[in-house]
Amino acid sequence: MKNIQLYDNFSRSLREFTPLHPPLVGLYTCGPTVYDYAHIGNLRTYLFEDILRRTLEFNGYQVKQVMNITDVGHLVSDADTGEDKMEKGSRRVGKTAWELAEIFTNEFKNDLGRLNIIEPSIWCRATDHIQEQIDFIGCLEEKGFTYRTANGIYFDTSRLPDYGYLGRLDIDGLQAGARVEMSEKHNPTDFALWKFSPTGQKRQMEWSSPWGIGFPGWHIECSAMSVKYLGSFFDIHCGGEDHITVHHVNEIAQAEGCYGTHLANFWMHGYFLQLDEDTRMSKSGTFVRLQTLIDNGYDPLAYRFFCLSALYRTKLNFTWDGLAAAARSLDRLRLAAYEWGEPGGVDEDFVERFTEQVNDDLNMPRALAVTWELAKSDLPASSKKATLLVYDRVLGLHLADWQPSEEKVPEEVLGLVEQRQQARKEKRWQEADALRARISAAGYVLEDTPQGPRVKPGRG
Ligand code: AMP
Ligand code: ZN
């Protein structure tokens, strides 16, 4: 195994990554709140996590990745006030909160697919884990970390001397500055574990609990589900940079309260995509979706390439010019790869150089620079191709099967190729040959390569 350095926000340092239980790596990635489409900022964070996962796999590890779907409990304000985003969203689109969750979960998965983001090993919905969350709160209650107010059960952050360490929170400063009404909270940083349904009002999503009818707070879902699937101390926990000061601080507090661990060995965060120097993209503000890029003529993988051009640990400005440049670079790489033809022997030296960059805290800009060096090198084309396909296990740009657009193969021919594959699988050789003849009659040659069948215009 090669040395991998990753930046851990808990220790605020680059640390050598070694799994707790090799070759397995437990990875928890905070998932979407499904009251609306994901914007391309959200997707930047999922792209960073995909590169992380691919890098770990590239190094020979087996990654068990868990991603939650927040379909209840995320309030409009991270400070536990305001309405539940799902209930509010439900009114906006005139569907039930349950229907809303279904629609936007599917949209989200569709976006991941279009960006060639590998799906997590386990998807888990907050609403499917209410009992686990109740049990977790019960554990915290037993250990004396909770108190009750008129609107819910809260976590008493003053009980943990290290509360807020991940976010380097200035607790005394926060305490002194807490002029704003805290309702009945004891400390400004205390947060809801369980909220009661408002009196006289029936929520769409509510459950009974030992404390009263209501719903879980947002932070408890991630602690409960990550512990369930990965244990009370696992390898890596990820999210966007906004989670460093609130959500992840609170996930850690809950794990410390119940298990005495800080939940994960590494805490990694993707930095924000912004629209210009200071405008952060948010679901409630300016909103650019992946579909918006597609409607403007872009291939979703051009956005993937755009994100690869920046370090995940820096903010990135989205501009249409930047996206256009990324699309051109991607096309150049695709065309080169296409023209190199069939892959031959991998160049180990170039693989080594690429690995060094991705293992250096996912330095994708430098990994791309090595990719261009490979392209310009005097290695034989077949060797360039084979080496590039190794890189593509991390880059995820579908470089093996791209074809220039003037050579796009019609659907009917692709259908024949598919049928022939099936016939071959089932050893119906005669039928397979007949299908090949039909493909040829339609004006296409079919080659069987180690990556599967490939069709090109021409006569076979
Ligand atoms: P949400 O669906 O709002 O719960 O957010 C999903 C993920 O996107 C979280 O990990 C957030 O930290 C992340 N996120 C939110 N806004 C941005 C942004 N502008 N750039 C990058 N990541 C973001
Ligand atoms: Zn989370």
C-alpha cells in the first residue's frame, strides 16, 4: 500500500491515512436534504467525496461508504429555529413531504449518475431510522447530557469540556454574545435532539417517543446512522465546509456523550463553490442545477472536469467561461484518448507519478498536469491509452468509451450490439453472428475489446 496523506480538520493537519481495519475503510458522507434539487455547489462536495473514495479504492482498499438522505428534521435555520425544510418545501410544491422526499431523492441520484459519481454502498433515510435515533437520545439522557424545554429535548453542550473542538469554537465568546433570545436553551450552542410537534398541530412527519410526539433533530440522524452502519469510531467522515462549525461539531458531541469517541478518525470537508468572490451558492438563493448546465449545451462531465481543476480545500468560483474552458480541455483529452486506439502496456512510471499526486491529499490539479504530460510524452499511443485508462479509475471521465460526436452510433445499432452481447453471453453463437452481420449491413464495424464491444462507422 502506498502512503496516502489526507487533511484532517479535527487535528487541522495533513496526516498519513491508515485504515482502522484494513483493507476496509468506513466512510460516512453527509447526504442531501431532499426538499429541492441539488445545486452545483452541493454536487461539488459529492464530487470531492467521489474522488476520495476512488483514490482509496485505487490504493487497494475496500470502501464501505454510507450516505444518508435527510428527509426530516433539518430546520430552516441551523440554530434549531424555524420550520422543517421538508414541511415548508411540501407547501411550496403542493405535494406531501413524503412525495417531496421521493422526488428529490431520485433527482439527486440521477445527478450523481450523470456526474459518474459512484453510488454509496449504503443509502439510509432518516425517516427509516427513527428508532435508532430515539435509542441514541435515550443513551444521552441516561448519561445526563439532555434537558427538556417546552419545545423539545436538548443536548447540554456545557457538559462536554471539549465541545466545539472541531470548529475551534470560542464558547466563552459565544456565551457573552448571546443577546438573541435563546428561548429556553441553557447555552447558545445547545441543540435539539428531539422536537415536539407544535401543540394543536399535526405535522406530516411525526412519531411518538418516550418524550412526546415529534421528530428528531438534524444532527442525531447522522450520529445514529453512522454508528449503526460503521461503528462508533470509523475511518473518515465528510461533508461541506459549513458542517465544520455546527453539524459535525454536534455529531461529535453526541458520539462523545454516548460512546466517548469523536466518531471518526479523519474529518474532511469540501470547500464551497461560489458564484463570485463572496456569493455562496445556496438552495434558498441563486440556484444553478446540473440540468441548467445541460440545458446550456454542456456535458455533465465537463462540470466534473471543472471541479477536478481545483483543490477541494479551496473555494471555487463558478463561471461560464471556466466551464467552457473545462469542456474544451475534456474534449481534447477525449479525442486524444480516442485516437490512441487500443490500449497496450501500462507505463508504471507514469502511474506512480499520478498516484503520488492523488495520494497527496487528492491533488487533482497536479494529477491532471501529469495526465497532460502523459499525453505529450513520446510513449507509444497504446501505452498512453492503457495508462490513461488507469488514471480514469480516479478521474471518472468515461475515457474508455467516448467517441467523437460525428461518429455517434445510432440507437438501433447500439440495440443490435446489446442483443449480440446477450446472445454471446448465452452462447447462442449463430444468432450472435447474424447480429454482427446486421450491424455491418447498417454500416458499422464491431470490435471486441477487453473493455467490451466497440462500434465505429465502416464496413467490417
Ligand atoms: P444540503 O442538501 O443542504 O444538506 O447540503 C448537501 C451538501 O452540500 C452538504 O455537504 C453541504 O455542506 C454541501 N454544500 C452546500 N452548499 C455548498 C456549496 N455552495 N458548495 C459546496 N458544497 C455545498
Ligand atoms: Zn450529517
